[in-house]
Amino acid sequence: MGEFKVHRVRFFDYMPAAIRAMAFNRRTERLALARADGALEIFNFADNYFQEKVIPGQDGRAVEALCWVGRRLFSAGLNGEITEYDLENLRPRYTVEAYGGPIWTISAVAYSLSGCVPCQVGCEDGTVKMFEVLEDRIQFQRNLDRQKGRIISLCWHPSASLIAAGMMDMIRIFDVETGRATHRLLVERGVGASKSKEVVVWSIAFLSDHTIISGDSAGKVQIWDGLTGTLARTHLVTKWDVLALSVSQDESSLVAGTSEGTVVQFQFLSSTLDGQNKDWVRTRTFKNHSHDVRALVHTETAVVSGGMDTQLVVRPLLDKVEKNTQESAMRKMAFPHRSLVCCAKKAGLLLFQFPDHLELWRLGESDGHGNPGDSLPVKRKPEKLIQLKRKGEDHICCSALSPCGGWLAYSTVTSFRLYRLQNNTISITKVSKLPKDLRSAHQLCFSTDSSRLFASSINSSVVVVALNQPECKYLHTLKPKSGSREPVHLLFASEDGKWLATANTACEVQVYNLDKIKLHCTVPVYGSCPTAIAIHPTSSNLVVVHADQQIFEYSLVQKEYTEWSRRLQKQGLHSLWLERDTPITHVTFNPKHPAHIILHDMFMFCVIDQSLPLPEAKTRLFNQMILRSLPEPMRILHRHAFKMCKTFQNLMCVRLLEDHSLVVVERPLLDIMSQLPAPVRQKRFAT
Amino acid sequence: MVEHGDIRVVHRGGSKINSREPVVTNDSRFLLCASGERVKVFSTSTEECVHDLRGHTDLVTGVLLRPTNHLQVYSCSVDGTVRLWDFTDGILIKVQTCSWLMFDIVCMCVCAELFQLVAVHLPQSGDQLVEAQELSAVLSNVSSNPAATGFGRGVRAPPLRSPNAPPGAITYPKTDKDNKKGGKNTLMCIACHPKDDCIATGHEDGKIRLWRNFNHKKEYTYTTLHWHHNAVSSLRFTPEGTNLLSGGLESVLVQWRYNQESERDFLPRLGSAITHIAVSPDGTLFCTSHSDNKITIIQSCVKVSAVIQGLVNGESVRTDLMVDPRSKSLVLNGKPGHLQFYSLQRDKLLYNLDIVQQEYIHELGLQQFEVVKVAFDAPGNWMATVEERKPKAAEPEINLKLWAFDEQTQSFVLNTTVSAPHEAQITSMCFSQAADGQTSMLVSASEDGHFKAWQLPRSAYEGPSWSCDFVGDYRGLAPQCCCFSADGSLLAVSFQEVVTVWSPASWELLTTLSQPPKAIRDLCFGRLGCSKYLMGTTASNLLCCWNLLTCSLEWSTSMDVSLLLSDPLTENMAAFCCQAESTDLFVFKPSEPRPVASLKAVCSGKVTRAVFAPREEMLESCEESSQWLNRSQLYFLTQHMLLQSPAHVLPSTSVLCSMFVESLLVSVADGRSVVHEHLVHVFLNNSHSDHLCLTLNVSQQNTHRL
């Protein structure tokens, strides 16, 4: 595996924002997730829960609710606006003011017979506003009867003729045709001190058999008969609030998220053996969160929950999935599936990307020598050189640092900025004259000699800019032949400056020849989204790692998969490798050992030695400790290509510097937890 | 059938009544429970034992009401029979013999020795004794714990499939199924909902799971209820299925609303851990069995209406067996920190006396105060107790308490507490036997090398309290035993191999007696005509008799006496000799080295505690070998030294015809022997009880079943 001097970096204070809302599109199996800072993330549940797209947030945009209409995504927030997002360009498409004060909820009819899809929002002033979703915009249609008190939650009856609205102290059922309220269901307040406080119906579900299920701030999940407007059953779930509800599509199971961080499942079960007399029965309780569960989705096979503790948890329901498979494993997604760290290999600088600023650090130095495992004395401490605050109200979506450390670029959805850095004097100057074509970028990348900047732009195109001392100049735009409109999320410029590889969320990997300024080839499309790409510096082989953990090596010269890649596909990857639940976020090579590929995910980094045999299905994948204990001749027998290191955990970034030392950026989850606000107080036994 | 004048050992009560779940009759008037070799019928309102269904020759392991006739009850036993009784009249109706040992009967299904669940077809026939041949195994490899098997009404196999299919039996599919995470979720008990498709299981970690869709292959689902902090030992649904009752170590009966599990009712402070819960068929009465051999009858989960208390079988009997001179009841350790007063004549617990008077906190490894010594003075006016707590790596905490009998409350009232009366463990304690009863004196000997005399000074002011009168020692040796002569004029204290004789009046060392080489183990003065003799046993297997008038050894014989005691009403003394795993009993008069009576192989194992209890009515027996039992009865406890399990079963015997028989070690249902201490009784077989002896079974062979 080789020995590395490791810079163990723990000064990246990455802090994810709390999860506010989620919406699941069952047809495309995409989960849209909104965070407290206004950022939106799209996860592809069909492709190993890969975080496909991130739409950066904006100051003042607080998303309260999300809703899919077909493939279109809408959000509503406390700023009183409804926003539709452009998922191809990763930015808001337009916003519509609802003129009803803060909006608490948005709901659309799941299936509509007519062409126009109505969409409703519930507002602070007590109005339920109907909007018509048109081809390119939404249009205000009418108001339902105005009520006193704010509308907190909304749910359509599947027939689209009725709508249930959760309010303060009550639930109302509206007839959509007439706009009149047909029922008024009073929700009981909590007991004791909370008796004087209004109870908030945080979440509501309207089932096809006219059952209404509500979750409220008194900790109750109540089941109502929507036809008669009577209470059928009350389940006291928590002492605190029930914040979210979600019903499975077949309406046989229901989950409720509480402020205690628990998710409680209810099932519609028949109490007798003959299948009659079905009733909602409280069954399992999942405790995967330390804080409020604000958002919940009940998919076919799993409960997806997110909340204040910023983690997205996918908890498979064991009665719905095969046991002891990858599908039955619980997943916690804490880190973004893309790198927020940029490393200047030659200069030894690190650039950390935060939503509202950038931090440039110089790595520490040490001249000590020690045995493997020792920690060396630090001669020069790491130093924060620059903290650069962004301009405008849009959050930073991407940033890059040139390998020489002389250039720094970042982009928001509306603006692009390039800075010139003087390293020895630590000065920063903004490059004022920028080409017109460079408005914003989804991904940025500098060439190895820092003379070019590549920025992925609309319609999967890449803008190439030449960087010269006084100014920068637009050279050309590289466009794929496929005409795909999906955004490019990965860029890699080869070390010799000849190739540029791009990958977009439509799973296409394109390689451009930068000398000829044209598309060199398109790698055969594989069904899973690429999570990391890299081109080998000497052999010009492109290594692509996908969200389903598959690794491909593609020869750019022969325009075909290499022998090693074929061998790997034929033999198959080790099952333990495939069962890892975080994607590989970066691939790099070791210039000293051309056969070595270095890659990392959140929990390990791995060196793949292409000269060694691949691991058989029965061999131990994690065999470093065993190898160490074996004598030399035996060691050779037991070696295999995958050498994994789990010494470092919660990795944000692993990079190899020019001086052959390794930079490892860790962000311990405990540090994130310690920065969260205190959870609700819970009585524990024997305390 | 027993020869006239034969003396045998019988089990004298104190049987475990909490070994199996009690059964409440349909009209809620009677409670039936397995008690040793018999089934006891208690009245639920008066707590009195109404009938004793006698007939089984071994441990009764299951009681069940006959579904077709609610006045009849089945019982099964390790002796391999199922008996049908009429419990209102106490008549045996039918005996069903099975070739297998029965360990539990549940709904006509029996767990046999290999712990299979088998269905026994009980043939209809007029004969009283029927051999049941038809056995069909329902499930093999079931747990030996009967609580882990449950029967549901709704899970009856569809009649299409097979008409012979028994009512669906539910056992937990595999106990280790959920154990992969190393959680302590071993299944403890199971209960089926009477109507719904719902099965409740109790687990070792205190959780209760309600399983639904259980007979679906995969889509079963469960709810977890968690209140108990320790293992759930019993679960029961009420007959209507509206409530679920659970109990465990916390001695709290928890009532969960079915389908509204966040609402629950508690009945706390039931005294000790709940082992079984039973519900009357009409749902009005709940019965809980407790680990201290008690059955509590509860009216609709609100009020304890009756308590049926058996002999409390504590961890071990640290005190000697004592007889309260007033109530003639047996006094020994009961609940932690308590003394129990147990009526031998009526086989009934009279009351528990809280000695330690501290709240009992259950915690594993926590050192509790234990009552280790009890002494009564001759008229029964005073009782002295010693309690002790020995924290790890610390000095023991010892309290000496003196209790006065209060005529008004008819109970003992604490008079004096002496904290740290000695610096080390108290080895022996006795009251002076002074006949006048005026000057009571207590002597305590301790390992700290001193013996102390405590006296109640005749002070003028009210509320006299005891104080130390004299501290004696002898060459710095640790005193082991102390004993007063019958008239209270002499005190003998043994210091290793030396016996010192003191005059309590002047505290003067009168003489020393010794019989080297080994230390004295037991000391005992003769009574009545033999009061001039002092008997002692030594560790070198010598039984010595000293004449105190001549201060010389009268006689001595070589025998390994494990216990020596004197009958306070006669001149007789009893010595238990342990030889080759069985104990012999010798009864003799100190005046002559010839035994009055000797009984070989009284029981297996060592007899650790014994007591002579006075008879209520004197017997007129002319047989020389049994005359010694005319005035008193001898009770003793055996102890299986190897096993220290708290669960043990005391098979009981008849009060009327108790013969002098043996002690029994019973294998309980899990196949491991768990029994250690048994109260047994020496009794004279006189003529008028002969006919009853026929039904009494002397189960000598049971001792070898282990």
C-alpha cells in the first residue's frame, strides 16, 4: 500500500443545515429535500440514493414545503412566494407571490383527469389558494373560503374533490368545487399547562376511504372519519409534537415523526384472522434522530426521515425487503455526495467551500520522521490565509482553486467571480473583466498548469477560459453531441493538458480533446450516475466510479474499456465493496506507482493496485491487519488489489500532494452534533 | 400398611404455591394452585384453604379447569398421571396414567420430558384408572418454561385441513431470532389475545412486544411496549381482550389498555416479584403469584382483596429455626429483612415482622441487611435479633435489636437497638433460661474475642432499655458457642477447644473443660433431670458429656455430629450425624450413652437447621422408641449444599397423618434440580392415623431423581 505522510485536517467546520421538507416523486423515484438555508437537494432512490443535484440556497428563502407536479418541483416558504425550480440548470425558474402572508404548506393533486393540475397553498392569513399549473408557469385560480387562523397543513383527497386543511385547534374539510368548508373537526388541546396553548395540526393525511389522519402539537396522532367528521381513535405518541406524517401509497402503513426524534409506524391491520375489521394499530418505533423529525416520506420499502439533526435517514421496512441484503441496510446520509474541498497540489493550500464564504488555508509542515502510526511534531501550524465572503444573496454553488494556488474562482447561480491570489504576500485581487459567456457555473476546474479554467454551463456545455496575468479570455465552449440538457457535475482535466472529461447527471461521460478543441469520445453510458472521474497522467486511461460502486477504466487511446476493467467486470467486485453505502467522491493517482488508483468515500480510503490479483468473493476484503501479521512469503499469497484504510473516518476529502504526502480532511459527526441546538428534554429511566 | 410404631419423616408443609400459575374457578369463589404433591383449593374471599386434593405421588406441575364441567379440575404431575378432581367436594374422580412425565398441562397438551408439546386424548370411560395411550406430538423442542407456551383461541386450525388438529399452539418461533444484536431480548413469556390476531411476548430486557399478522409468512409486525426495567415474567390478557396484564421483578402489576397502550394502570407495592398472573374467567379477579410464595388476589386491578401466603423461602435461612414460645410458631428468615412466624399446626404463615425496618431496594449486587440471629427468652416476652450487612472490603455493620412482646397488639415492639454491639460477627446468642422470668439476660458471643452480657436494668423511669452488663473473654480466643443451663445459674461459653463455665450472678469463671485437639462445635445443657450434664460436640467428631458436678468427662463417643439440640420439654437430645451423603438421627438422654431412638438415613444431605416444637396435645405412646415424640415434634431443614438457587419446592404432607419420613429434592420442570431446603417433620405413627397413611405417599425414590 505504501507509506504516506498524512496531513490530518480537522479545521474544516462544515455544518450542514437542518432538513425542513421533503417530497418524493414515486414515478421518477426522486426525493427532493429542502434545508433550512433554502438549499434543495435531489436524491435518486433508484440509483443507490445518490445525491444527483444540489440547488444552492438563497438568503431569505425559507422553504416550508415541497411538492412535485410530474417532473416539476415547486416549493413554498415563509417569504410568501411559490417557486418553481429549473432542475436542468439547478436554479429557481420563477417565483410567484401568493399575497397571503407566509405560506405554510403546498399540495398538488397526485393524479388529475383534466389537463390542468390544480395546486394549493395554505397561507398565514387563513386562505387556501388554488393555483393552476400551466405549461410554463402557475396561475392563481381562486381562494377557498377564508378561515380564521393560519393553514398549517393541507392534503388532497385522492379524488381531487375534497381537501383537508390542518389549522390551529381544528381541521377543516373543503369541497373544492364550491370552495366551502364541509366539516370542521375540533382537535383537543394537550393536558396540563399546554391546555391554554393552541394546538397546531402540523400534518394531515387524507386517505381514499375518507379517513383523515392528523398529527398535532399535543403529541397525538388522530384518526378521523372524514365522511361524518368524527374522531375514530387517538394515539398519544409523544409528550411533544408530532411534526410530520406520511402514508404509504397502498394506504396500509403510516409513519409519524416526532420532536423526540422518533418515527412511529402505524399499520392498517385486521384484528382477526379473516381479514375483516381493519384498524390502525401502532406498531414499530424507530429512533434514528436526536432532534425533531421535520420531514418524512414513506416509500414502498422504506421510511425516509430528516430533521434538525441534518441527517437523512433511510430505514428500510424489514417486512417489505429481503433480509440481509443491501436494500435492508439502514442508511444515514450526513455529508454531500460531492467535494466541498479544493486542494492546490503544488502550493499545499486548501479551499473550503461554505454556503456564504470560502476559506483558504495553508497546510502545516513537519520535518519529523517517525514510524507508521506516529504523529509527527508540527513545525509550522496550519494557517487560515483568507476568508472570502460572497457577494449577493445567492449561496455559493461551486468553487475551485488552481493547482499553483494563484487563482480562485467561485460561482453562485447568478454570478461568477475570479480572484488572483498572491501567495507570499497574501493578497487577493478580483479579476474584474470577465467574459460574457461566463455567468454562472455548476462545476469549476483548473487545468494542471493553471492556464485554463473550465466551467460547466447550461446544456451540459463547458466553457473554456484562458487565464493570463492581467485578464482572462474566453476561448470556446465545448458541447456534447448528445444534446443532453442535464447539468455537468464532474469535471476533470488531465495532467498533460490534453484531455478534459465531463460527467453529467444523465450518466453521460464525455471526453474532449483540448488540443483539437473537439469531442474525443463518449464513454458507453452505464446505468448508474458517475460519482468520480479521473484520467491517468501517463496511460491516459479514464477511471469512472459510479453510484452503484462499480469501477470502470476506459482507454482514451483505444476508445474501449481496458483489459483490467474487463477483468474486473467479469469477476465482479467483492460483495463488501458493493455493500458500502457512501459513494466514492474522488479518484486520484499516485505518480510514484502508476498502477495505483487512490479513491475515498466517507468512511475509508482505498488504494487499488492494478498489478495485483483481484479479490475473490471468499477472500477477506479488509485484510490489512492479517497481512501485517503474516510472514513475508505468505503475505504475497494473500495480497489482493484492494487495500483499504479505515483509520480516518468521516472523510470530506483525501488528496495526494505534489510532495507525496496525503491530505485527509475529516469532519467528525460528533463535532456536528455538538453544534446542534439542545434536543427536547426527555425523561430517561434511572436519571 | 405401615407397621405400628414405625417412625418416619414426612414433609410438613411450607410447600411452594407459586411454582405454577393459580387457577380461578368460573364463579371466582375458589382459587386452585399446585402445592408440592397436592392441589390446594383456597377460598378467594377468606384466604382459607378449603380442600387439599391429595393423591399425586410427585410434584404437581399443572392445574386446569375441565372445559366441559366447570366444577372439575385436571391436575398433572411428574408421577406421570393426570387426575380429575371434583374440587368442591375434594374428591378424586379419575386417574389417567401416562407413560411420560408430565411437566405441564395446557389445554389437554402436555410437555413431556424432552419438552415436546403433546396432545393427550383422555378417553371417556367409567373406570377410575385409565391408561392414556393416544399421544400425539404437537411441537417438539419447546421451552421448559410453561410461560413460554401459549394457546390462542382464534388461531384454531381450519377444520378443513385436519379434524384432529389441536387448537393452534403458539410458541415463539426461535428465541434467538432477534438476538443478533446482542440485546437481552430472550423470550420469557407469551400470551395470546382471546379474540384478535395478536400475540404478546415478554422479554428479558423488560420489553413487551405485540405481534400481529403472526401467521403470515413475512408481513408480521410488532409494537414494542416498554415499562418494565427488568425481565417480564408473566403476561396475561383479560378474558375480553381489552387489557393486557404484565408483571415482573418490580412487584408492580401493570395493566395496558389493548390498542391504547400509552394508557396504563399500575398496582404497585405488591411485596415481591410477580411470577405468574391469572385472571378469573369472568375477568373480575386477578391473581398474582409472587416469588416469596404468596398469591395475591386483586379485584379489578384496583384493590388487593386477599393474600394467601405460604412459607417464605428466602435466599437461605441464616437464623436458626426457632419456636416462638407464645404462639408456638416457627420463626425463621422470610422476606428480606423480615422474620416470618409460621404456624406449624396449620401450615400457614401468621405474620411477617420487619426487623431491619429499612426500605428494600432491589439492585443486583447491592448488599442488604440480613437477619442472622434470633433468640427468644423462655416465656416469650423478649426477642433478640441480630442483623448484619457486610459491604465488600469494609467492616461489617451489625445491629442488635431487642423486641418486647406487646400484649395489646399481640406483636413484638422494638425496645432497644444496639448498633455495633461487637466489632466482628456475632457467632452465638442466647437468653438466660431463668425460670422466674424476672431477670432476663442475653449473652452474645462474637468473633472479636469477647462475649457480652446484656441486661434490662430495673430503672425507675419509664421505657427501660437494655444495656451491656459484662464483657468477658478468655485468653484472647474467639468464643464460638454459648449456652445457659436450665436454671440459668451457669453459662457455658466455648473458646475453640476450651469450654468455660461462668456464673452469671458474679461473672466469675468457675471452671474450664476441654477435650482437645479440635474446637468445640456445639454446646448444649441437659434439661430437667439431666441439667447437670453439658453436652458438646467437637470438630474431631467427638460427642462429649461433661458432668458439671464433678467437672469431669462423663462419657464420650466418636460420631460426626453436624447438629445437636435439646428438647426443652424433655430430657431428650437429638443429634444429627452426617455420614456418606445421608443423615442419621440419634435421640438420647445425656445421662446414658445409649440412644433412646435412632433413625438411619433420615434424609440425604446434611441437616443444617432443626428445632423441637412442643405439641399442642401430648400423645400417649408406650413404644419406647417413639416416646420421645410424645411431647414435642422435631422439625428440620435440609440443604443441598451444592445448589444455591432461590427456587425450591417444599412438598407438603398431611397434617393429620404425617409420618416420620424423609426430605425430598424435587426436580422442577426444567430438569435441573433446584431444591434445597425442606421442612420436614418427625411424627409418631400412632394407631388412629393408620388408615390415612394409605393415601400418603412416602416418596423416598424422589430424592434420587436428580
